Amino acid sequence: MRGWRGSNSTASPPEHRIPILITLAPLAAVDPGAVDSLLDLAFGADRHGRTAYRLREGVEAIPSLSLAAFEGGRLIATLQSWPIELVQEDGVAEPLILVGPVAVHPDRQRDGIGKMLMAEALRLADAAGETALLLIGDPEYYDRFFGFKAGPTAGWDVPGPVERRRLLARLTDGRTLPFTGTLRARRAANAVLR
């Protein structure tokens, strides 16, 4: 577990906001019902129809790259990572990791907790030698802080609607990926990525 002393992002926090220790733990240690409740609070109960859910359909989150944040014993944020692949017309598949969703309890959003989770997930991915990560998110934020870019994904097909500029990839250690292909869940990874 890793700890971080959080604070409100405003210059003078309200009196009821006392910064306390935020602890990170593996998401696998958290009750799945609590995770679903937090996801509903952060994204709405209709979240299951989104393209990112279609991308990871039928696979389990990668335990070593999925995290939870606790404050005073209360679950306040989660980040999940999923095995996916980019499949070319000839059937050749390139493995990637889908990062997200990053869910933060509404009363703790904009406090840097999601950024902290993302930084830790990227540290773990880098340490594991994962060189191709994907997410769907705000390009200005994820490029500025984490190096995710829309350029590599411009010719990729996804299983549902997506705003092209929000489909972002982070490639490290000289990794390149094909300009075209179709993203899908990497089902064979369920037995491999732990």
C-alpha cells in the first residue's frame, strides 16, 4: 500500500475538509459491490452502454494494475486496467492495456486523487514492461500530465461510438503500433495477466 496526504484543491479549504492520509490498495481487495456503487456515483447507472465497456466485455480487470484509494477507511476512488488488443486485417494482434475507468467519489473530485491513482498505475505498468496503454478521456489533461496522445489511434476502429480526439494512446520505450486495426478485448490474457 502507498500513502499520500491529500488536500482540497482550493486555496483555503472549507473548515469541514481536513486533509487526511489517502491509502492505495489493490482493487482485488475491495468488495465488488462497493466498486460498482462508486462507479454509479461517478459515471451514472447508465455507464454500461459506453464504448469503453464494450472494449473490455468478457475479460477481467488486471489485478496488478487496478487500484483503490481509501480515506479514513472509506473507498473514495478506483482505477481499473483491462487487457485489450489491436487486431489488423491479417489477424495479427498487438496487446495493449485499457486504463480506466478512473472513478472518484463526487465529494472528492478535483482533489488530485484520480491523478494520484493514474500516476501509480502508470508507474506499475512501466515497472511491468507494459509499453502500450490506451484510454478514453480528455486529451488536454491526459497528454499534459501523462503523455497520452490521439495521433496513434486515428485509424483504429472501436466497438461503438467514440469522439476520436478522446481515444488516446501512451506508447513508451520506442513502441509503435499499426496505423489501422480494430480494438477488442484480449480474452486470452485472462489466464496470463495477474
